[in-house]
Amino acid sequence: MLTTPRILSRARRLALPCAAALVTAAATAAFAATGAAAQSLPSPQELAARHDSLIGGRAMLETHQSVRMIGSFVIAAAGIEAPLEILKVRPNKYLFRTSLGQMGDILSGFDGTTAWAIQPGQTPMVLSGDQGAQVAEQADFFGDLHDFSKFTSTETVEQTEFEGRPVYKVKFVRKNGTVVHEFFDVETGLSAGGTTTIDTPTGSLEMVTVLSDYKEFGGMRSATRVVQRNPQFEVVLSLVSIEYDTLDSAAVALPESVKAMVKSPPNNP
């Protein structure tokens, strides 16, 4: 493709009509190449369907009623390494639990109605607003599959690189306006991760998530290594075991301390 400096250089040596013809030809070629590249990109629906099928698909996941994930996470910058457990029961009950040793346990969950969290040194919290919505979203048993009804628009932006791998970059716009970019590996078809912007008390931060080491459990494939990065720190989550159909609703029930708050909510001043 002729670049602008080359076109100008030739224009100095050639007559003006010839230069104009070169510019027109170059512009036409560039437009055609861009159009061909855009047409060759797979649609978001095609990419998502390929990924969802590769990890087992909805039909396989519907054969299960619960899932228990066991692993650990590391925040090297804070010197933290701790076990974790994630429980889900269909359709939308959830519990996250980790222990920070002498500091105590961190728990959060959703029982289908109430989102909550318990942290060391703090009273239990019933979560609402964005925080509650985030926990409720994590509780979706089918949340690892793509549901296009949750988005107002989707677009395959380009083929690029992510973590050293060729990927298709797809833009998803949620109904609340949040923009998420997901990267689908060109060769494997699996999701390689994504980026989004999160709001924190200190301002907006870009969160990068990297998915790798997919393994099969119970007919489903899951990423067993998840890295989340932001400008402040990096979290590395490793899963060693995923068990299906070993839980009931009692495993994800509200803790007694949270039940008391739901029955008798604190008075607002």
C-alpha cells in the first residue's frame, strides 16, 4: 500500500495529473482492503457460539444442578496466598469463601434474593445497588456462557494480539452502559480473557482478565488459571478441582448473621 510520504515523493517527480491518479488509486485500494478485512471477521455470535460449544455448551451444563470449585489465589504485592472455594446451585445461588488465616474469613454470596458479604473486623453487609448486582451476576449458574440478551450492542472490532496470542477482539456493551472487550483465540476458539473499566473510590481503573489452562471437569471445560490485573495489583486464581452435583441449597444458604439483618434491617437515620 502506498503511504502518504511515498505518494508525495512521487508527486514531486511526476506531473500533477499523474500524482492525482496515484492518490485516487491508493485510496481505492486502501478502501477495498479495509472492506475485505472487515468482511472476513467472524461475528460476535459466531465467536461466542464456538467458545460456548468448546467448553461443553448449555445442553451439557443443564445436566448439572450444582458446582463446587476449589483452588487458591495469590496477591503477590500484598504477600497474600489463600485457599478459596466457590459454590453455585441452580439457578442463581452462590457462595464465595476464602480464609486469610489469623485475619479471618472473607465470604460473599447470593441466595436468589439477597446479596451479602462478611469481611474480617466488620459487621455483615446486605449488598444493594451495583455491589449487589455484581454478586447476583456471579451467582448465575449459566454465567460462563454468552447471553446476548444482556447486551445492547456487540461488534467484532479487529484481529489483534492479546498476551502474545492472535485473537479476535469483540466489544460488548451491557444494558447499564458498561463496555467489555473479550478476546477469542483465533486458533483454539476459546476465550483468552478481556478488559473492562471498573469504578473504585480512587477513580476508574482498567481491569485485565487473562484466562488459560482450560481443563475438563464433568463434561465441561473451564479455565483453571485466571489472572486479573489493574494498575495497583495482580490477582492470580488457580483452580485444582471442580465438582458437579455434590451440593444442595443448604450449602449456599444465608448465614444466620445475615438472616437477622434481613429480618430486622438496620434503621436508617
